[in-house]
Amino acid sequence: MKSSYLKIHPWKIIEEDFDPSQVKSSESIFSLGNGAMGQRANFEEAYSGESFQGSYVGGVYYPDKTKVGWWKNGYPEYFAKVLNAPNWIGINFVVNGSILDLNQCSSVSNFRRELDMETGIYTRSFQAQVNPDCKIEVIAKRFLSMDEAALGVIQYQVKALQGSCDLAIESYIEGKITNQDSNWDDPFWNHLSATSSDGLMLLESQTYKTEFDVATYAQTHLINPQGKLISDFDQSTEDGRLSQSKNQFLNEGEQCTVLKFGGYINGLNHAPQTFKTKAKKLVKEALEKGIDQLMEAQRLAWAAIWEISDIEIHGDDAAQQAIRFSIFQLNQTYNGKDPKLNIGPKGFTGEKYGGSTYWDTEAYCLPFYMATKSHQVGRNLLTYRYNQLDKAIENAQKLGFNQGAALYPMVTMNGEECHNEWEITFEEIHRNGAIAFAIYNYEHYTADQTYIPEMGIEVLIAIARFWAQRVNYSDFRNAYVMLGVTGPNEYENNVNNNWYTNYIAQWCLNYAADQQAKIADEHPQRWSELVEKLAWKADEAVLWKSIASQMYFPKHPTQDIFLQQDGFLDKDLQPANTIPPDERPINQHWSWDRILRSPYIKQADVLQGFYLFESHFDKQTLEQHFDFYEPLTVHESSLSPCIHSILAARLDKMQKAYELYLQTSRLDLDDYNKEVEEGLHITSMAGTWMSIVEGFGGLAVVDDQLHINPKLPEAWNAFSFKLNFRGTAIKVEVSKENVRVTHGNPDLIVYCNGNAIAS
């Protein structure tokens, strides 16, 4: 059953009425981030009910020692944990001797949360009967600055509604924090110093093992009922907790406002000896600007983001809200400003999956960032992988590969593999193909001809060397085969000849060989350098082409269908709609043995290949495979519905495309998988964007020209989307009457349904 406690609004996420059972879910939904840091929507004041406290700093992690029951050779030593950082948002209130705690108040009314996606400002308001003597009203606003990566802002207003209130205010930084997902309950943070002076609280910390330096800072001010700004708080430091305290008396009808500026200064970008100077500068400038100017700057920063990335849907507010929520969260997670960072599956909203980099970035996120930001942002994502190439080669060496072969990790923070489920760590090797395809996709979309000669060719060669060693020649089949793999469908492990893996390996081998020949021809000096650096052998590319031409692909004996892997037809191929509803999702109700023996597909597998390589197949072949595999797919991966929605739109199965779009776009808002309290599915939100732009919009680059083939879902009156294509801002508007394309480049031709159209 879908969750319905969130209101539908085209620009806002709204929760009304206080429900303790929804607190953890809302902490995820209303999360804030600015690309450098983020936090769950925890209450500023004390809360004794169930809560998932979480604040995170980009690029900072801890190598939590692997915990498995049976160690296997090749397992990574650790799992990289995104760290719950010291909490700077806390502001406790004691009202006439009673602590303000919504879990303990005798009544809470007019409770409302509002996340304004247009401005990035989160507002929470409520009225609470704290004790029989006093009822108060609170309006709290919070945002993380999109202009200043280290700055967060809180404005917390308290009004005495009934009776006078004697407030004891404590604003604090709490250093005693833990991760919910720690393997061994190790301490992650070593707090080096805690100082509270000149109105500034500063906690300087360093992670154990990885030795990342982070300063958590905050400064608190009070605006009294007469409008006077008061900054002389009592300050204390004790056992990792820094606090600033002040008393304020409110007569009935009076209000006061607590202003708090704080955040994290990351040692990845600032020397530790400058932390205090930087913090002082941040709080000084924030106070000088004032809350109104800071909010206006935040509004303008988000306006610039929406100017190129907004998607408008007319006639369907649920769909509209969902796509904007996706675009909003993607921009909160990664903005491309820092090439050292990447896009974790949970972003800054939770700890599951380690917050690390997956193949999701290349397969799902890259198209969004290329089209909604400058091409440099896409290049930064590829450069991130290039900078980790040596680690990818080390990962392959640990598994027995040599001669510069690279296996990119399934999960990583610094390039080392840190995932320890053998069927994924060792066998879900198709991830290598996503890295190579992203290089092709980037050059194909941006027309940047410099990345491959400078960096990409080394990545492609290392990946091709891996595939050339990973296959083996089968005399029985008279072809090259790939044994013991896991495809994108993780409900099948240790299979032979997964079609998608074999197909993307074949493509990689051919593409790498072609690019090697191109570099040798067009950049002879660069190639001469690479021959020595890579210990290139003259016959390598010939071998790659030979392997690719002899790759084996399992096929249905009587139908023109590629089989997901050898033996797939041995399964009882009953469609997923025959599974009793009370047994869905099957990963929460069935044994793993039963899942592995079933025909059910977690996410697009063969169809993932048809999505990436659509131009390799005609529409009839695509339809045959969609009709065969989609009914067997349970969509229990957040990355599944978007691919199926895109393919359904291309096949004119518009009702199916629309249903799957709603499933991918409202996955978290409606909590389809009943797990949103763990954090949001950030990388699948890029798939939501793809569902509209590539699915309903029909966006494609064909023969170096931009093509659109728009299709309007029946539930919509119109929709529009924006793109940055090779430096030109383009807007596409689709209605029931026509399609309109506008841009300011007289040299750009856009093709709509195959016809060239003018701007």
C-alpha cells in the first residue's frame, strides 16, 4: 500500500500532523544537502522517540573491517562507511522547567513540515503544550548554503501562545555520535580539540585509520522580544560536547528567535591549521549578511539550477512533484564543483550501501549531469574514475589478473573494492562495461574529443585487457564464453554466459580496439608515450577483435530471443503477477534459495543491454525481448522501473511506461519498498529524469545530431524539459497539439520525429 501522509504539491514536499511512526521516514524525505555536506531532517530540539540521527561530510569515510562468516581469498579488507559526523544543529529548550520534546508533550498541534524545492529551504512549525503552564509555537527554518559549501543556517522562532515562558536555551555541538551500520562498533572519530570562545564553538576531529580532518563549528545568536541581537552566551566544553546557553523570558504573546550558523570545514579542501580562521570568517560574514540576505542568496542559487534543469508537467501534480524531488535531491547530492566527490546511492540521506560510488554513476547519473550542467561536470565524473585506475588494476591483480588488466570496484570510496558479498565482489563484473560505456556516452553527447586521448584510452585498454583474460575459449561451443558471473539481475548468481555481460564485454573489446587505432593515427606522440607506459603489445587489439567476433550468446531454441544466461529455460517461467501480493517484495518474504531457483528478475538485465545499445537492434526485436522479460521482472531494485519505462515508451506502450514512471519517480515519496527511513534512492532519481527525457522525450544523439521523438502520456496535458547540449541551452515543449523546440544557436539543428526543425 502506498504511503499517503505527504501532500501533493508541484514545488513542495509537505507533511501535516505529527505522527511519531513517520518520523524516521520524514527524516529521509526532508533531508538537506549542498554537494559538500548533508543531513537528515532531524529535529533541532530534543526528541526521545525513534529517530535516525545523521549528518555527513562529502568524501569522508572509515574503513570498517569486513565482517563475514567465511573468509574467501580476494575479499576486501574493509567496507567503506560514510560517517555520521558530529551534530551541529542541536538546540535544546527547557520551558518552565520542562524539556521541549514532541514525544513527551501532552499535545502537539498544527504540526507541519515543508521542503520548498524551489529555494532549498526547509521549514517546520508546530504548537506544543510543553507543560500545563505554557503552550508555545515554533517556526524553524533551515538550509545548507548552495553558495558556501561549509555553511548551514538555522532560524528557530519560539512564541509564547498561552502563559509566560521562562526559556533555558542550549545550543550545542555533539561529538559523541555513532553509525547505525557499524560492523564492530569501532569508534570512528578521534576528537583532537574542543574549544568554545569568542562566541564560536569548534570541534576539531580526525577519523581513525583514514585520518580525514574535519572541523565542526557553530555560533549562536538570540533575537529577543524587543528585536535586539544578543550574542554573549555562556559557553562550556565537556567530553566532546560544546554548548552555548542563554535564558530568555517570554510574556504571553512574545517571541524570540535563535539564529545558528554552523557546518563542517573539510580537510580535503582546507588545511587543518586554517580551520579556526575559516570558521570565524564564515560566521562573521553570515551574521553581517543576515538571515534575509542569506535566504535570498539561497533562492537565487537554486533559481540558477532550475533554469537549466527544470521539467514541467501539466495536468499531473503527483508526477510533477516527483520529478522535481528527483532533480532537487540529485543537485543536493552532487553539483560537480568538487571533482574529488561522487554520487553515493543514498547521498547524504542515510548510511546504507556505505555511501560509496557504484556503477550507478556511469550507467544512470552521467546523462543527467551532462545534460543539466556544463560538460566539465560530466568530465569530472570520468576523471574521478581515471584517477582511480591504478586501484582498479590492483583490484584485478588481487583476483589473479595481470598485464595491466583493470577491474573497477562494485563499491568504493578511493578506488579499492570494499564490497564483500562474493557473488557481487567477484562476479558482478559487468560494472567494468559501465565505465567504458560512460566514456563513449560522454564523447557522444558532448563532442569533447580531448578526454579519450588524455585519459580515457588508458581506462579502455585496461578494461579490454580484463575482458580478454576473463573469457575462455570453449571447444564445445567453438566460441568464447564467460563463466561464473552475476549480471544486473542479482536474483541470479554464479551463472554462465549472462547475455548482458557477454554483450557489453564484446562491445568494450571492439570499442577499445577502435579507439586505440584512432589514437595511434591521430595522436602519434601521445600513443608513443602510451606504448611505453602501458607495455603495449602490437597484437593486443587484434586479439580483442578476434575474441569479440567469437563471443557466445545463449539463445532460445525456437524463438528469436536472447536468453539471460545458460539454463534460463530450465526455470518455471510463470509471470510475476502470479506471485501472491502478500509475498511481495519477494526479497523480504522468500528464502534466498527460492529466489535463486525462481525465474524472477530483480532489475533490467537483458533489457539493460537493449537500453544501452538500442541502435544495434530493430524495434521488433526490442519488443520481442520486452514482452518476454518484463512480465518476469519484479522491479525490486530502484534502478529497474526507469529502464523499463524508457523502453516501453519507445515501443508505444504508453500506459505501461507511465505506470513505471510513477513507480520510479515516487519510489521514496510513496515508500514503495517500505524502507525509505533508511535513506533515499538518489542514483535511481537520475533514472527518473531519464524516464522523461529519454523515454517520453525520446532524446537521442544519432549520427552526431540531436534527435527527439516525444510521446505524451495520456494523463498529462503537456510537459517540457531543458538541456545543455554542447554549450547550447535548449527547451523542448510537448503538448497535445504540437512540439516546440527553442534555443539560441542558429547553427544547431534539432530533429523531431526525423524532421529537421528550426528554433
